[in-house]
Amino acid sequence: MPGVPPARYAYLGPEGTFTEEALRSIPAAAKAELLPCGSITAALDAVRAGEAAGAMVPIENSVEGAVSVTLDELSSGDALMITREVHVEVQFALLAKSQTTPDDIRRVATHPHAAAQCRRWIDTHLPDAEMVLESSTAYAAARVSAPDSPYDAAIAAPIAARTYGLVTLASSVADRSGAVTRFVLVSRPAAPAPPTGADKTSLVAFIHDNHPGALLELLEQFAARGVDLTRIESRPTGSALGKYCFSIDAEGHLCDARVGEALMGLRRTCADVRFLGSYPRADGTVTQVSAGTADADFGEASRWLKRLREG
């Protein structure tokens, strides 16, 4: 409609990050205003404040594991909801100003996760170089492009070369191929999209207290209903030493009877449960439903119980 401003989506910036690449991969971003933010917290706060319709942030890496800042931000503060996930294959490149040669490189800037994934490559190809950690790979590339840069090169996403006018001295510099980062698009709470049959549900469960079998009690809510977990992470709540919550990804959708029953079980047995959304899986894997746990099975059992109670 004329006069309607474009939607705005925040992301972990600056420009040239893998997060920007993930955001640009979704159709909604094609005509939207993209807002780079200096931190994951700032990107999510932009959504909470109504300054952005959604925010793309990293949540998990196949090499480095969970992104703890994202998990903690989603488990506390004003509620947010995951509406989509995106997988991006992480490929790092060694970027520098034109005319720079590998022999010129003495200081290399990058993000801690990138440094961990490229450590052996750096030791082999740039054994005399000092590795300096920055807040993001894109910021490292931006620093390298500055006229008075203290760095000779950056390890960053290939997209950063074009963004910051650098040249690629080496590509595919990671120690292992096939590393993937999982990103999630987060918005303010709303009813989840209808189930697709290939869905994932995310939540945070807060146990009453740390006692023998507390985790088992939580897991039994899923196991008894045939719900498989794809990820579970314990995180401190920050309220006191020894107080933990569990960040969980489960196969299935909130509208699936087995998932709904599991969440009700958690609600009864946990101190609190924060629902983080049901959304399509990025890999499109269809959920395999065990015998006796389909919606029809739960429906038949409910009708059977009703008949018993009515006599």
C-alpha cells in the first residue's frame, strides 16, 4: 500500500556477517529495511521495543555448540518467539587490502568462534601471525579496511570482502569442512504458524530445585509421549548458584497432541515453562511418529476415558 513503510528486521551486525547472509535468505527480507545491531542483545531488544518486526540471531554452531547469549536472552526478559530457523554453511576466507601478500601479515583479526574453527590453518599457513579477537568477523574486516588499521588481515565471511572492499587471499580456511551455523528469526509472541509435519518446538523449562532425578523427571515428560529431543542445554538462571534451567528443542509442533501433552506435563512438574515457538525445520526432516503417539491415538484414548467416566 502507498505510504506504508517497509518492514524492518534487526540482525547481529555489522554488515557482512553470516547473520546478514542468513537474514537475506528469507523472502520477508527482500523488501525490508535491515538493521545491523552491535550485539545479540541489542537485536532482540529492538524487537521487544517494537523497533523491528523480527531479529535474526545465531543460536547454535555444529563445531562450537550453543550460542549462550542467545539462549540466555530468550529465557529471560520480555517473552519472544522463534518463528523460523535458517542453516548457513560457514565458510571463512582470509581477507586483506589489495597489494597485501601472505608474507606481509603479522596481525589477523577475527571473532572467537572463527578463531577456534581456523586455528590449525593459521598455525600452518601464518605461523608468525598474531591472532586478535574482535566482536564479529565483519567488524574485523571493517577494521582491516580502515586506512590506519592495526591489522593486516581478517578471517571473515566471504561476503565481507565485497562489503568492505577487501581482496581474498585464501578461501575455505576452516580446519574442517561442512560446519553449519543455525540461526533463528525471533519476533514478538503470536500464535505459531500451522504445523507442516516437519516442525520443531523450542522451550525453556525451569525446575523447582536441584534434586536427584530432577532432569529425569523432565525428560520423562517427553519420553512417555514419544517426543524426541534434538537439543537440550542446561543454563544458570542467574538467580543463585546452583539454579539451572533447560533450553530444549523438540521434534513436532505445539498443535501435535503428543507435544501439547508433554508441555502440559512440564507445566505441572516444573517451576515454570517458557514456550519459545513451533516452526518449520530448516532441513525439512519429517517427524517420525511412534506407534501409539499420533493425534488419533491420543484422541481415541481421551474418548475411551470419557466413556469410562460416564459409565
